[in-house]
Amino acid sequence: MKEAISQGFDKCRSKNFALLQDMDEATFSSQPHPDLSCCWLPLGHITCIESFSLLEYST
């Protein structure tokens, strides 16, 4: 079960990075609207939560 979850996270992570791969730095860092954050902020939160809450404690 843990292996299947880990593989699912790997697949999801790969898809997230693929979406951002061709994005230039200016777009990646820009804030498109005052009510929205830049692209890297939610990506950083997802990575942090996955790392600390899920992967670290599931081994």
C-alpha cells in the first residue's frame, strides 16, 4: 500500500513539474492578480506538505 501511494505521489509530482517546465522565470514569479499568489508558492507548499507530513512519516 505504501509503495502504491509513493508511486502515485511520484506520478503527480512529475505532472506538476511538466506543467511548469516551459514557463519562463518572469511568468513563474509574477502575481497575475492581487488576490492570487505566484506559481511557485502553492508548488512549494505542496512539496513541503508531501515531504514532511506524508513521505517522512510513512516509512
